Amino acid sequence: MLQLGNTPVLADVTLAVDMGTAIGLTGANGSGKSSLLRCLATLQRPTVGTLSVLGFDAMTAERRGARRYITLIGHDAGLYPSLTLRENLDLVADMLGRSRDHTLQALEAVGLRGAAARPLEAASKGMVRRLELARVLIQQPRLLLLDEAHAGLDTASSDLVDQVVARVTADGGAAVVVSHEIDRLQSAVDNLYKLEAGILERLV
Amino acid sequence: MTFWRQVRTVIANNLRVERRTLEVVGVTFPFAVATLIAFGLAVGIDAALLERIGPALYWVVVLIFSVLIILRSSGTGSAAQRDLMKLLAVDPAVTTVAAGLSAALIMLVFEILLLPVTMLLFNWTPGTWSWVVTLPMVALGLGLLGSLVNTVTTSLSSRTSLAAILIVPGSIPLLVAATNSLEATTYGQGILPWLLLLLAVNLGLGIAVVALAGPIDDL
């Protein structure tokens, strides 16, 4: 259970995500999807219950050990608007101790190599989402959490989202994908869940 | 990647953001100059009095505008930026130390830019070397204090107001030591006690910034 102030956000959630699989999560706005992702990202602790992420007890300080292996792509990219696309990714690579060569390769892979010198504030929403997918390629997470994965994206960008999810699971990682596009979601994930008023229910 | 290398990377990033946005040099600094002029006009045309209160007014303006500099949006970072750092497994102390040192460097630039304006307006000449020591120490203290306050108030809805309220009393020892050390050299007195006070305050703030980062992150 997760309660924010006096408001119950997640009431009854039991979920296990196997490595090498992706699950889809759908539900109305305000049903608790983003909060569930934040819990899985170890950025929020359930008020009551247990939470283990990648073998780390996320209810204790042990959760910091899991964070290196988690990528969360949420509503806000957490990037720096005044920096270029490349500089934003360079920061990620630097903090992970990865070579900056990975940055250019990742930008190339998501079709942003030509826009590498563009400030983030001048990039479209689709470009920002592609940049976040490039971050996934640099970080190579074992757990990928995607919020509103396909919202506002064109077909090519949505396909890219699905490809990155497939790549993470093919490499043995797990993914949780939140989307309102159920048809697309079904084809990209192994299991589909619906969250309604904080209660999780398996659909497929 | 080592602790200090990560700190250096974050500082370089923060300074790059400041260089692009020019939030301090282009926006805050002109207002600080205007405030300094307004203080001078409010005091009147007594040249001897203006000269005498010059150092105090300089530090008061530094203090007032340090609140804006410390709480500027590009300095505190968004919640999503902080989350990103957490998910890159960056030690919380790296983030807070880097934030403090970046703010200190920006404060130092601000102080240096404001110094000649004060000297010109108030016909004030600081002691030959005291300001070389005092300015960086005050900048460091304000930067660390800002980082500490931002860390403590980061998840509070009243953060902006509360942070400002905490910064002002927290910076009083810095302000007192800075004003007295500059005045002491102007009048040929020793400044060692004031520098020791600055050193002690900075040391205490530095320890608090490192020690509290982890526990607050765990809340």
C-alpha cells in the first residue's frame, strides 16, 4: 500500500516481474501507475508492504544498490534544457563512468546524431523521448520503467520505444511499460495489467 | 568513478548551465548594483559616512542576493533531475557537495563583480590582501549553506520561503566575520580571529553537507 499524505494511492498491488520479460500497465489517469513506477524505481517506498527490486530490499537503504541498474523514463526527462542533446547524454555517460563514444553511438541508434548540438529546449517532445531512449542504451538497465511510453509520439518513435523494450528484455532485463495504447502495448509486452483506483488486476 | 571526479563532473555541468542561462551575471547582478545604489541614495550625501559603511553595505547586498543565487532554479535542479542522479547511483553527498561548490564559485564571481562597484560608489578601498582571503571564504560558506538548506527543504512544499528564512540567520556568522575582517584591515587591525571564524563556520557547514546528504536521501 502507498499513501501520500492522507490520500491512498496504491491499495492492493501484488506484482512480480520476471527477468527477460516485459509487462504492460494501463489504467485511467490518477489510478496510481506513475506512483507504482516510482516505487519500482526505488524513488518512493510503499507505506505498508514489501518491495524487492532486482534482489535488493527496496524498503531499506539497500535500495541504493539497485538504482544503478534501473532506468526510469517518466513525465519529466530530468535533463537540462540549456544543454545540448549530446551534453545531456555525456553527463549520463560520465556519471556512469562510460566512454563518451557511447554517447554518439546511442544518438546514432535513435536517429538523433544530426541534432546532437541542438539545445534540449529547442527539441520536440518526440526528440526528447528519443534522447531518453538513447540514455537507456547507454545505461543498459536491468529494469526499464517507461511511463506514458507512447504518448504524443509518431509511429516511428513509438516503434523505437518498442524496439528498446525488446532489446532490454532480450539482454535479460525486465521492463514495465505504462501506456494507454492497449493494442500496441499488447504486442510489445508479455503480460498486461490494469490499475484501477490503486488496485492491480491482470488482464492478459 | 571516484567521489571527487563525480563532484568535478557535476560542478562542470552546473557551471555550463549557468554560462548558458547567465541567470546570475545577467539578471541577479544588475539588480544587486541597483540595490547598492539605492542603499547609497538612502544614506545621503555624507561622503565620510558612505565610505565608513561601504563594507557593511557590500556584505548586506551579497547576503540578500545570495538567497536568490542559491535558490535559483538552475542551481537547485528539478525533482526529475535529482531523481536522475539517484538512478545513476550517484552518492547523495556527491550531489550536495557539488551543488555547494558550484554555488560557491558562482557566488565568488558575483562578489568579485560587485566589489569594484562598491569601491566606486562608496570611495572605499579594502585592505590589500584581506579581501583575497575573505571573498572566497564567504562564497564557500554561502555555497555550502545553500546546499545544506536546499537538501533539508528539498521535498517540502514551502521550500522557497523556508529556505530563504533558514539562509539568512545561517549566514549571519559569515556576514559578521566578513564585515569585520575587511574593516579591520582598513583600520590596520588584525583579522586572524575573523578568518578563523569563517574557517570554523565553513568546516561545520562542509561536515553537515556531507553527513546529512545520505540520511535525508533515505527519508
